[in-house]
Amino acid sequence: MTASNAMNQLTSFTVPQSRADITEDEIEAVAQTLRSGWLTSGPAVRKFEKAFSDYLGGKAHTTATNSATLGLTTALKALGIGPGDEVITTTNTFTATALAIYHLGATPVLVDIDHTLCIDPNRIEAAITSRTRAIIPVHLGGLACDMDAIHDIASRKGLLVIEDAAHALPTSSRGEMVGAGRSAATVFSFYATKSITTGEGGMITCPDPALAERMKRLRLHGINSDAFNRLNGNSWLYDVTEDGFKANMTDISASLGLVQLAKLEKMWQRREKVAERYYEGLKGLPLTMPAKPLPNDRHAWHLFMVQLQPEARIHRNEFISLMAGLGVQCSVHYVPLHRHTLWKKVLDFDVREFPVAEKAFSRSVSLPIFSSMTDSEVNTVIEATRSLLQ
């Protein structure tokens, strides 16, 4: 049984929302790591970090982590974010973005989105206070935020920019790869559904080598020398220099990531092809299609988010249920943070502050999109959608 056939048995849907693009090459790479005898952070992690930097152009300094969530937390701590600070981010994101801020004792400040479903720069400026230290834009679905506007605000107000690029590999903005640019730090995710996967995992990139070194210490309890360095240097001595986390990536995960990274361009091209098929195949339906990237820029196409227009005469929830009945698994990205019990309890906001996010949430549907998607599966999604909305 091939890897892809095995994964097909994990879902009852004809077309799942997502499916990891795993082949025998990834399986063999992981097996070689298991045979090597070194399973935790070691040579494969270092090789993966170097390969990731090379992919972005070779200038970014990289720190591999066991999740994007702890990647964000590590980056924020390394940049000095803590109690009493405010960090502005969007309500239209996964809870991990805000949790990374909250777990450091800082306060997430949620703002609305614009028509792209990404953070509205105008709302950012209006939310800045004397306690604001940083902005976390989220490249939702793989579409770049308006980074020129965001960096302009940050520069004028003396704020840090930390990009949540969980969806944004390989996204570009104004001709520059996300993760290779001006921001203090950028954090990618390699969760099972992402453009490339390590099962669980993340990568922090930054332009400052000293910051990268600090993040490498913070990801492993604040220790100044990890086990691989100690064993290969014939020295058992280490020092705990600050209070860090348990956030290091394993060589098992990195070996998977190395194979995936080598296939990234091919996998992205397939995602883009699926998106093009959707734009063509869903023409004329009462749907608002996803915003496209600026000319010469890249959309990662991690998600393909449509919105049902009022004339669809079918509610979003009913549409998802009926699509499931036709064998197509759809989802919603995301339930805005201001709707969740936790954030209602700990943050001070008025739901009327988020009219665009509220409207989009009530209509949004994420159609399946993944690099191992076959032409037949794409046709199934288009035909099912047309049968319900035409």
C-alpha cells in the first residue's frame, strides 16, 4: 500500500478538506533518521534550517521549532514582549496567534479585516496606544497582507513586526519572499495540512543573527549548548542562561521537512493549478471568490476561501452539510477570535468593532485544496458546488 492510499483510508469523504502529500521518499528519509540513532535535535535540524534559509534567498537566519505556536511565543519573548505590553493582531486567525501573546503576559489587541480577509492597516493605526509594542499580521490562506502599509505604520510608531506566516509558504509580497524581508521575525507552520509538513513543526526566520542565536537558546529551556553540540564537542558542561521553553524540532521531523522542502515548488504549482481550475469552474455562481495576489506576487494557496453571496439563498452551514452529503469536506477559516469564550472573558472589546470579520464569517467556506489533489477530485468539488448553487 502506498502512503497516499493509506491516507485515503483515514477519511470517509470522497474529497477531504486536506491531505498531506507524502510519498515513499519521505518515509525512507524518516526511516534513515531512525536508523541513524540520533532522533532529537541534531544534524537533520541543522540541515533543514540551512535549506530553508537557502530557499528564501540565503540571508534569513532560521530557527526550527516543534510548532508555529511556540515559534511565535519564542520570537515574541526573544524580542522582549512581556507583561504590560500590547500586541495588535487580527480577529480573523487561529487562536494560537493570540495565545502566543497571552502566554507571555502581554495583551492581544484584536482588530478587523479588510476585503482581502487579512488585517486592515487602517484599523491597526487606530488601535495603537502607549503600551503597543508590536504588530502581528496574519497572511490568511496564503495571501500576503499589505506589508508596505504595515511597515510604514510600524516605522512611524516605533513598533516591531512579527509575521504569522503559518499559511504563507511560498508567499511573496512586492516581489519579496515572506520570511526574507524587513520584519523582526516571521514564523511558518509545518502542521499536517500546510504547504509542506513535518507532522508538527515550525520555523522562525529573522534578519538578525544575534536574535536567532537567542531564539535557539530559548527553544531549549534557555540552555546555551544543546545535547548534539555537547556530545560532539566532548564536553558535558552547559549553562541555563534564561527561562526558555521546550520548543525544539526533532531530527525525525526535520528529515521529513527536508524532502518536503525539496518538492515545495512542484507542490505549490499544483495548488495554484487547482485554484485556477476553481476560478474557471465556479464562474457565474453566487460566490465571492478569494482575493488574488498583486501582479508578480505569489499566493501560497494554503486555503481557497469563498463567500456565499446573499442571492445564493442557502446558508453557509447548510451548504457545508450538503457538500458533505455529496462527499466533499468543506470547512471555515476561522471562527473569529472575538466569538470565542476565552477571548470574550479576558479581553475588552465590543463585537461591533469587527463588522467585516462578522460578515465574512457568516458566509465563508473553505473548499478543499492540496497538492496531491487529483483532477477528478477537483471536478467533484466543482460539480458538487454547481449542483447546489447554480
